[in-house]
Amino acid sequence: MKKKDFLYSAMAALCMACTLSACSDDSDEPNPGPDPNPEPESAYELDYTADNADAWGNYMYQTALLLDQDASNLYDDWTVDYNGGGPYATIFKDQTGGAYASPLACIEEMIESGMWNIANEVGTAKIKDPYDKYVGGDQEGGLYAVESWFSWHSRDDYTNNIFSIRNTYYGRIDDNDVDKIDGNLDAYASYADFDDEGDIAANSLSTLLAEVNPELDETIKTQIFAAAKAIQAIPQPFRNNIDSEEAVTAMNACIELANTLQNELLSFANNSLNDPSYTDRLDAIAEQFVDVVVLPTYKDLQEKNHALLEAVNAFRENPSDANFETCCAAWITAREPWEKSEAFLIGPVANEGLDPNMDSWPLDVDNIVQVLNSQNWSEMQWSGNFDEDSEDIGAAQSVRGYHTLEFLLFKNGEPRKTNN
């Protein structure tokens, strides 16, 4: 599976002393999850100390630097030049360079490689994989399969994945998503309240479908909202509620959305939108998607990852609890546009290995500790053409990216401390 190649054989070899607390706990109070008295040699329990402070700050900086570079390269691929063929935005919108045969081919990629792919991943991997391991008796495996569990940010990551589907389908970005998460989705009775239906772009899949298949459009909009709301309903943190009823409901809601996108929307596009009379309309939808959704999201990603790098560098120069907190806030802020880009992991982000560069999961924590001790930053880098089957490239990607930095910044959902 692309970036999130589940390295469970490596994970099983780790010396893990942590055990899950009761996953059915629906208390609003955070539960620390793993055993509060782990064996000290567990890589997962490593703390920032005076002895490793310089190395820790340097590792944070090197990881943030690579994230900043990857985010900038991704934006440049779309806006400046991609492998000598001009901006990927032009390649997509004008179907140049042989990547897309027609506007319909662009729409099909938006649906299958984009919206369906991330809905399916959230349902069958991000939620279901930990659930299957946990209820199957592998509690540790269930815990360590939960993405973003160091920061306890899993629910918002997954919700932003659903928002990325919404943005692609609606042809626009809703800037109020964070407020809606923090303000509780229960305040919104339906997708119309939540998404301000009047702002759905004229040149969007939703608007076109509302004209030619209104029942399917209504189903998709309802299911997008239901998936986002179900994810947010999982008791916090998800890692302590893996087998909860709410987690099962969220899993099923995401899988239902994925099935609708694959079996109904993609089928409808293939069978009903291939008429030449729709060509201009589909071309306008592809342009709207690039100009109003993709490019602003990647620009936001570039800017917020640069701010993250600046925050991390400030910590490196002046370690303090306050600067740890600032870095954690910057990490969460930089993470949002990434998660909202996962409905369009197409083109450069996939072909150049930028997705696993930035977001590989699970982590090889033992090797992260080795890099921390050696400060051999070359272990985080690779060169040449991307090959997802390359063990060397995969090893480099498993010790960098958002989740490596998350491990260095957070512990049990809180910013780390400088004095332990």
C-alpha cells in the first residue's frame, strides 16, 4: 500500500513494553494508554534528556527541513515545472504530455485515485486495521497501527481526509473546518448546515451530478457528512477506543462512502459522462479542481511547513517547554493541509515519492533511535528515481516525515518536556 506500507514484521521485532488500557473507555479524560511503567529499553519510551538534547534538537530540525523541502518541491511541481513537461497543473488541466487522454480521464482520476482511495484507506486501513488487530487479540499491534497516536491527533487527521473528499467533490475549500471540528459537529444537523451548500462551485462534480443524477449527488453529500461526523464521535483518543462502537460506526461510514464513490460515482462517470456533449463541462470541473482546490492546498502546505521549520529551528537554538509547545502547535497546523490533500495523491506526490517521504506510517522507532544516537542524517535521504519496492528508499522514508517529528515532539498526546 503506497506510503503506509505496514511494516508489521519490523514492528513485531521491536521491544515493546506498552499495553493498551481498556479501549472501550468513553471518558472525556485522556487515558495514557500504554503501561505507565514500561521497560526503560523500549524505544517508544525514550525521553528528551540533557544527555540527548543536542541530538534531539538536530533531529527535529533535519526532519522539519526535509518536510519543508518536500512541500516546496510539490508546489513547484504543480506550478513551475514537472520533469521538464511544464507545470503539472497545466498537464492536468490541458491534458498535455500524454498523462491524460481527455477531461473524462481527469475526472476518473479525481474519483478513483483520489476520493475513493482515501475514503477506502480511512475505513479499511486507518480504522479497520487497528480494530482487526485489537479484537483479534493483538492489542499491542492494534495500538501501534493507529496513525498519529503520539499526538492523539488521529480523529482530526481522518476527518480532514474526509474534508479532502468534500473539497474535491464540491470544487472549493471550506476555511471553517477547524472551527467546526473544535465546535463539535453535533451543532450541524446535516451536510447542508455543515458545508454551506450554497457555496458548492458551479464547476464541480457535485453540481453536475445534481443536474444529471440528483439522487446519487444527495447520497454522496450525505455520506461525506456522515463519515466526518462519525469519526469525530469516536471517544478521544482513538488509540484508547479502538474497539468502541463509535469506531465501528466510523469505519462502516467510511467504507460505505468508498463503495458509493467506486461502484456508483465512477461507474456513472464512465457510462454516462463519456458523451462529447459533456467534454467542456468536465474540462471546467478539472480546471476548478486544480485552481481552487489543489493549488491553494499545496500553497498552504508549503507555507505552514516553512513555519513549522522556523518553530523547530527556534527550539533547536533555545530549547524550552514553551518552544516544545510552539512546535507541537505548528506541527498540528502544518498537518491539516497535508491531510486535506489526500483526496488528490496524484501526479508528482505519488510519482516522486513525496507521499511516503512526508507521511510514512508506521514508524521504525528502533531505527529512529539509532539515527538519533548516530546523528547520521544521510540515513534520512535517498536519491535517484522513486521505487516503492526499494528497501533502501523505504528505510530512509521510515525515519523522516510528519510522524518521526511527531514522535520527537509529543508524548501521550502532550508536548514533551525539556526536563525529565
